[in-house]
Amino acid sequence: MPELQQVLKDALMQEDCGWNMGSFGAIAEFHHVYGDPAPQEHAGLMQVTSRGGVRIDTLEGVRPVAYETLSPKPHRWTQAVSLCLPQAEAAMNQRDVLTALGPDEGALRGEDRRAQLFDMGLGQYQADFCIRTADPELLDVLNKNAGRSLFEHGNPVMGAILKHHPHRVLLTRLGRVEVYQMIGGPDTGGKSPEGPHTHVLPKLLRAERTHSANTPIPEGWVPCCGVHPENPVIGLLGEDKVFNRAAFDAFQDLLSAWGAEAYCQGKQAVWELLNTETPAGSAEEPDTREGRAGWRNGIRQWRLLHGPSRLTASYTERFDRGAEQTEPENPGH
């Protein structure tokens, strides 16, 4: 059984590993940019660059959940480990108005600890989405409008935030992600910058979900941090890459220890049928949602592990069609 603290410590030193904290619709991401200085050793579970950072303050009560999801692109899949807490223990403040929190004494970098922290009031269950600034002009707008909803008609705060690009700080019961780069929008050509960035998507926020329906989080648990070890087929910018067998094998170890039993059984079942060259017409896919996801990803992975064949093509044709259960990819994960 892998030891969680060591897995995370190692992952923080790997440039191809991404991290995120947030909810369904409000998320902060941290990962390296190729060409930046290599990850540095820090005390505890932390990594920080000139673009952003992540810190995990506690693992008490954490349940790691490893999973793979189906990509809409039939030759790919995504993978992650969610660090989960029981629902009651995962709850944050769920403020629904802009709230001044004072100096950010828990900031990753010493130079940021006197800047002022404000909860944006997005009301998310397991995450307080905050901004941090020492800019006098922005502070004036924030202080004058504290206690108001950002979505209130005529509120000038969101426009001021987009103009001044304050740091974004995402807080959960496990730790924080900080983003120092500009907010994606008019000043960035309408795209999120490469590397650490944030997303706030009001349409998804209205769903009031803690996570995507395609993420197999056990009932009664809430994901508080996402770890995205190097994907064997997808690069950091979402590009296809040559299959990395070492990255694949490393994640399979985590999946076997921390993954859903039905998913793993579905994958193993189709691998056994393909190994014995059982015709697709004689195969029966699992009757559970997780089992079918494992079955479909198993077909995709077998094709990469063993090369294309008529047999694999027939399984793909019969079982791995359509967009059902697929999850939109997020480059950098």
C-alpha cells in the first residue's frame, strides 16, 4: 500500500504533476510551466513558484480516491487522486457576500502576509474562494462594497478585480492554492495563462455540486484537493504525447490501492478477454457505471500497451462509442 504523505511529497517535486482545489465551478490550479526553474524542496507539503503555489497543511482524516475518467477523445483518458474528507469535516464558511478577512498571515510567501484577504462570497461548500491585494485603489473598492454579493446588479467589484488582477487564494480544510498570474480575460487575449490559473464559472456554480458527476467520489465524502500525476498520453497543454509507460505503471499502482473496486474489476475483465482473444460478440460489459468506465478505458489502454489489432478494434466498435460517461479534459491536469 503506498504511503500517502510520501506519494504527495514525491509528486510535489515532479514538474508534470498538477494540483487543484475548489468546487464544481470555482477552482484554482497549480502546475509548472516548461522552462521555469525546477521544483524546490520545502518543509512540509508545499511547492511555490513565481506564478503560484500549493500547500497541504494536514492529511488528518483524508481518504485518497484514485480514478481514471473517459476522455471524449477515444485514444485518451484522464487520471487523478482526490484527497477527500467526510462531508461534515470538509465544510468551509460558505459566505455569500464579499467579506474582509484581514492580513493573509498564512500566505505561502513572506512578502504576501501583510496583503489583505477577501472572501469573494461564492458560497461553495468545501472551498473559500478569496482574493488578496495590497493595491490601494482595489482595496478602496473592496472595502466600500464588503457585505454585498458580487453578483448584485451595479456592484463594481468584479470589474475592479478584472482590472487589477489580485492574487487568488483558494482555501480548503486541507490547505490552499495560490495564483499570482493575471486573470484570464481581456488582458490575456481571452485565455487563461499557461501555468497556475483560476476558473469561476457561474453556470456551474448554480448546480451547487461539490464535484462532477463523472468523478467517482464515494457517498458521504467530499474532494478537497486534486492531485494529477503525469498523464501517460496527454501533455500539460492538452497535447497528445508519445505513450509514457513509466507514468502509466506508476498511476496503476495508486489506482489498485485507492481506486474503486468496480472500476478496476471492469478493466481487468476486459483485459482478460482481450488476452484470451475472446471475440467482442461473446463479451458482456459490466452492469455498473463504474465497471463500464473501467471496461472502456481498459480497451483504450490495451491498444496502447499491445498495439492496434482487429480484435481491439472490434471491442472499440462495440463498447467504446459515443460520449456517455466522458469527462471534458482540462489541459494541465
